Amino acid sequence: MKILCWNSSGLGNPQGIRALRDLITREDPDLVFLQETKMRAQAMTTCKYKFGFVNCFFVDCVGRSGGLSLLWKREISVSISSFSRYHIDACIQESDLAEWRFTGVYGHPDASNRYLTWNLMRTLCPSTSGPWLVGGDFNEVLYLHEKRGGRPWPYAQLENFRAVMEDCALQDLGFQGPRFTWCNGRTGIQRISERLDRFFGNQQLWEVFPKERVRHGVITYSDHLPILFETGLPLIRGKHPKKFRFEVMWVGEEKCAQIIEREWGSARNSNNMEVVSKLIKGCGKKLAVWNKSSFGYVHEKLAEARRRLENLQQLDAICSNSERVNEARNEVNVWLEREELTRPYATKDVKLALDQMHPTKALGPDGMSALFCQSYWHIVGDCVTATVLDSLNTGMLPRDVNHTLISLIPKKNCAFVKGRLITDNVLLAYELVNYLRTKRYGQKGYMSLKLDMSKAYDKVEWVFLEKIMKKMGFANTFVDLIMTCVRTVSFSVLINGATHGPIIPSRELRQGNPLSPYLFLLCTEGLIALLKEAECEQLLRGIRVCRGAPMITHLLFADDGIIFCKADGETARHLQLVLEKYEVASGQKINRDKTAMVFSKNVEASKQRELLDLWGLRRYQQYDTYLGLLILLGDLKPKLLKVLKQEFGISFKVGKKNYSHKEGENSN
């Protein structure tokens, strides 16, 4: 039997779920105790199926902290004896063993209240006379050598921890693997590592499981390592050759077709069964070699990166190796993401996507909405699922399936995207532009360039998008699937109820498609890379508002952007070359009628005029906005607040004048 304990530091995002699912797949535990899930029981109930568990018990988080989960397999019987915010106590019954007890503990994070955890353990102790296993994150070390870096651990806290273990007749079960289970993630002398997670057991546990062992695992998510308790030595299994199987994801790969073509050769017209059988086996062998060397490398690379991370974490216990550890963690995360993107699509993915669609929006050319499939899924579900999975897993999508109707309605721009902190960019832009307005002295003058892309989505070159995705490390199979969705689109225009078309584009991203904003952001990475390259070569220098502040060269949000640099002719020409290179490669075009400049006060008027003429631009006006909000306020505060009054019905006071607005009242 194997028990996994892990302080997850929150599972409310895809990266945490992916990391835990990968950990469970690798270790295959029978029982999992999670701390700091930061999720409510209802949300965790949905997640348990992703981890392959049916049986579970959850303790809700309180606000944005806490949350405990206990998950176990069907093969074992678990009954919950007691629980609280900081523990789950359970009795475990295996088929061939007597009942024994497991208590998952999360030590109180506040040192001044940790005595509550110790009192809890003393309360639980008398209720057992059989084997007892206690594990989790105790937020406490047992010995001074279990902490490295920072201030020495208060000795009184160590004594209290040892006292409760002695009172409960518990012994530390030791460990294998990295020495520390928690790290603050910093580098150099600021790095602190501690062993906060551990297993304890009483004498009866040693007698029942004499070959038990504890192991510290490896994971890239959370600042805690997982710990595992195994009741016996691992089984030594002989290595069996993996049976060859032709994979659906190979279909459509050019290299796969070339291998089959070369292997089949001139015997393709043979009607001899023995010859055909040999040809099929020969194709299988060649495809297996190709898959291992070129195509199916994700699992091997992930395992290699994980082994390197484990070695570095063990080495980190001896010497300071924090930067290499962080690099290895990032590499494992990258390969986990690639593995997630390249996995075959499953039936549940199709149903989940359908459930997330609005029932009556975005009708197809056939007039059918998502409501049709949602309402009659019990009838059409199997056929629709098989068809969708065939397209997704083979990358073959008929063009007429991706046909779209365009309705000619007035366009309304909205810069605010759900779940995105757009205010971050607005506040930064306001502070930087305000810095330019108030910088009156110094030899170096600065300027900002507010960019406006003309028809940004409509001018994206498909070749550029494909190359950007491959350059960023996306797997070829995933890139091919995305580009199939992009390239097979066609349009008809709906005018007075009649369709006119079709229109078959050779570039653009379809507006209104949920995928398009993300693909456009990938295209923007090309501009970011060019700006960073110019900055590294000292051709472009951004703004630093004070000593110790980061240097900022650009703020980008979708197709809105502001670039900050020195106000001189050489920098302006280099910036022009960067933007021209981006325009040629991506298909984007800067709208110079809406693009404007702001200069710091110490830039002479003649220099400002020279730079404006060089770019063919105008000066930034006080009424110009970035992401829908005014940036240059100056003496416009009353006018701006009047806009707020009209839009939001806010009452406020500016100077001696009181502004108020009620719903339905006209504003003057």
C-alpha cells in the first residue's frame, strides 16, 4: 500500500491540477491526503475524477486558506472518525490486514497557535491501541539541522514538537530522497529550506509493516515536496517489451506517409498474403523507430527532466544550487504542458466543450445551435463524439465544417476581458506617462509611442503564426491541428437574410472565435522578442522611474501597446526598423493616424518636431486613451470625473465643488 501526502499550495488553477494528476499517475498511491487545497468541497468533488479516484472526503477552505482532501481507491475501506480544519482522522481496512489508523495533519501556520495542533494530537492519541500512522505538513522542524538558511529555529518550538511526539509514543519514520521538503523559492543567501513534511508511526505500525519506507517525491508545483509512505519494498518487475500499436495521431504526419511509401515500395499490388503480412510488420518496425526518435519524444524528455530535477534537489541539500533547481523545475513544467497539449482527445473533452457553449448563440450555416446537441445528446451524442474525435485526433477537418456566416452589425470595441487584470497595464501606463510629464531636468529625454494596429486580426499571416508557435516549443501535432482550424475557415455574408459568398481568406484570425485572442497574443510574442533583442543589444533603452525600479520598454495588451524609449534620432530609427520587421513578418500594419507620441518635459521643442516628422505622427492629445481610459490628465481631472459620474453614478468632491449623480438624472 502507498500513501501520498502533499501540501499543494492551492489547486485552483490548471497547472496545479496537471501537476497533481501527473504525480498520481507516476506514483499510483492507494490513499492521498492533500493540504492547503484552497478549494471548497464542491469544486474538489469535480476534480477527484481527473485524478482517478471515486471515494473522497473533503474539508472546505476558509476564505483563501486551508482546505483538506482525503482520496482513496475502491480496493480499501476507509471510515472517517473525526475531522477539523487541521486534520482528518480515518480507520483503514485492507482485505488481508487488521484495521489500522491514519491521521492526516496540517500544522497551524501561525507559530503562536501551534500548540492547538499539539493539543489536537494528544486528544487523538488515547483513541487508538493499534497501528497508527500520522503524516502531513506540521509547519515545524524536529531538529536544528532540518533547516538551512535564515534565522535559527526557536529551540522552544522544537522542544514542544518533540514533547508531543513523546506523549503520543510516535517515532519519526525517516526518509529517502531530498533532505528538505519546503523551500521559499529564492536564490543565494535569501534561500531557506526546511523539512516540514514527515510521517510518524507508533510501535504497532512497525510490527505490522516492518519493511515500510518513506520517500520524498519530486514535483514542480507548490513550494512543498510530496512525501510517500510505502508499506513494503517496491515490487521488482521484469521489463516486458511494449507491444507495438499504430497511433491515431500519426495519421496526417508527412514523415509517417513517407515511411510507409518507402517500405511498401513496388509490392503494393501484390496479392500474396505472406508478402503483405511482411510489409505490414516492416512498416510497424520502422514506425516504432521513428516514433521513439522523432515523434513520441515528450514522455522521454519529461522523464529525463524529472530525473535531473530530483538529482538537483538532493544536491541542493548539500550545497546552494537554487538557480539550477529552478531551471529544472521550469523545464519539467514545460514538458508537462507539452504532454497535456499532445495527448489524444477523449469523449469527456467533447462533452465538456459542448456544455460550456452558450445554447443559442453563434448559429451555424445550417441554423443549428448548441442547444440541439445539448438537448438531444442521448440520441446524437455517440455519432457526434466519434466524428469530432476523428477530426481532432487526425487533424483532418473538412472545409465546409468550418464555414461561418458574417452578420453586418455595428462594431463595439471592448478592451476588458473577463479574468484579466487589465488595470495593471493602465496603472503602469499612467505612472510612466506622468513621469514623462514631470521630468523637467536631466540630459536624457524620453518619449512614449502609443501604437495602434490597423485591422489587427484581419492581417495576421498564417505562416507567421505557425512559425511563432513552433519557435515557442509547441509540438508539431498541436501546431498542425491549430493551423488546420485556422486555414479551413470560409465565410458567407448575411445580407437581408440571404447569404452571399463564399469568401475564402488567405490570412486573418476569425473575430469572435474564442481561440483567436490567444493566437493573436502568440503573434504579439514576435514583437516582444524583437523589442527584447534590441534592448539586449543596447539599441533600445526603456524608462526607469526611480533608482531600483525595473526598466520598462513596452506595455502590450492584445492590439494596444505603448513603447517607452530615449528621445533621440538613433533610438527612433532603430525602433522604426524593429516595427517594420514585425510588420513585414506578421502582416500587421501600424495605423499612423491613430499612433501618437508623448515627450518628457526636458526634450526640446525642435527635437520633438524632428522626431514627429521622422515618424509622420502627431503629438499625444489629452483626450487620447489607452485601453479605454485617459492617461494624460493634467488639468482635466474635473472633466474626467464628470465622465465617471455619467458612466457609474459616483458621488465625489473635487476641490470645493461637489459632484453627484443619480440614476436617471441628466448630467450637465
